Amino acid sequence: MTRTIAAFLLLFCAVQARAQSVMGDAAFFRQLGLLNEGIQADIKTSPVVKKNTGTPTKEDAYRMVLAHLKGSGVPESFVKASFDDPAVTLYPDIPGKFKPGGHAEETTYEKYRKYFLTEDRIQAGVVFYRTNQQLLSQVEQSYGVDPGILTGLLGVETFYGTKTGTYMVFSALYTITLKVPSRSDWAAKELAEWIKLCYRDRVVVHAVKGSYAGAFGFFQFMPSSFNRFAVDYDGDGHIAFDQWPDVLGSVANYLKLAGWQPGGSLEKPAKNYYSIFAYNHSDNYVRVIVELRSEIMKHLNPPPPAPGNS
């Protein structure tokens, strides 16, 4: 009897732990969003963002980051060296980018699609798909995510890895922490995640460029999203943000965890639609990725000639 009760308790605890894990992921995804270039944290409207009234100082930023790194194993000396590095800079244009009404996702779809659905982007997508077809197929087998959607998403995010941003990740997040008080807590957390990533993976803290809000790599993950969702798909012991096996595997892993269903509809309100929406809280974004995928697939699989034509 005692053994039976013990076994039941173990099973119950396992189920509870799994439930809490799933709920944790669900809560995290509710906080995801996008600002211009694929930023996976809702820095525009999230109710969880604390709005400070004062302007933080450099010392404030340092203490905030240290607090987020507590228990991470990152030495304070590493954090201090990162803050004291002469490469640290403040970008004067970043604060203005956080003002409402200036985001591409907020325009009409017709204007939005004209920017992304260009012949250059479509043709580059065709080349990318053909070049990486075997890898895309392998990733599809692993995660069930449509290769055309992966191609379209990366085409919109970074033009297939060729446009990953011009702002140093550390300094972009540091600027937001100091100069955008309403987002300073969020930015300090992301800055801590960036430092954690650099220490763990031996990445030079001030050597990587990304978007003005700190998204980086071919997939434009935020540091917190990279640390949570990126995978070592090629199994070389290192998770790369600029190598296609890990990038494609990581994006597919993200979409799968966000609810992607193999073979499911891409129309709203299907789960696949909302898995892309989790990557970017914008209907325009989802629609343009689906349309870009369609155009790429048309070029890869052109319709047969009409009868009588040769």
C-alpha cells in the first residue's frame, strides 16, 4: 500500500511539473511581440513592462543587470568589464524609435507588402530555398514546420541573413535602459541575458550588431529568446546565431512551441497563423510571410504550360 501511494505521489508530481512547464511557456509566449525587425518581447504594449518615472543612471543600469544575473554564475568582474569597456556608446536616435505611431507594422497592409514583397526578395528566397533544400527538409522532419514559412520568415527578418542590423547589441540595450525610462527594466533584463549568453558561449560582448532594440542574428532573436529557444541543431556543441543549421532549427523550435501544427491552415484564426503571430504581434507581418512563401513556392514549382503552348 505504501509503495502504491509513493508511486502515485511521484506520478502526480511529474504531471504537476510538466503542467507548470507548459503553463510557463504559455505565459512567456503571451509576452512575445515585435518592433520593426523581429523583436521577441513586447516592448510596445506589454502590461508586464514597469514604467519608471525617473531616468536611470549608469550605476542604476549596472545594479539592475547584476540583480537579473544573480545566481547565473556570471562573475561580477565580467559584468563590470562589459560596462567599463570603451566600446560602450549611447545611440542618440534610439529613444525616438520607441515613440508610438512610427512602426511599419502599424501601416496599411498594401503599403507594408510593397516593402517586403519585392522581386529581389522573392528571387533571393528562391535561391535560398534551393541552396538549403536538404537542410530545410531535415528541419521539417524534426519539427514539422513548413520550409516555405521558414524561408519567408527569414526573408522578412534579415533578407536571408544579409541584413542583421547596425547597432551593437550591448550598447543598444544600454541606451534603452538609460534613455527610455518606460522600457528600462525590460532592457536591463535583456542586457543581463546578453551578458549571460556572451559569458557562456564566449562571444565578444561588444562585437555583435543587431537591431536598435537588441535583436540579433539571422533570426533576430532577443537575448532572452535565444537563451530559451535556440537549439544546437547540428550537434557541434555550440548554438550559432549566424549558421543556418542552428538558425533554422531554432526558428522551427520556436514556432513549434508556439503551437505550429504540421499541415495546418495558415489562415486566421488557425494555430499556425498564431504561431507566426507569436514571433511578431502583427497581422501585417503574418500575412506578408504567408504571401512571400506563396510567391517563392510559385517560382519553385511553376504551373505547367497551357495545352497547345510550348
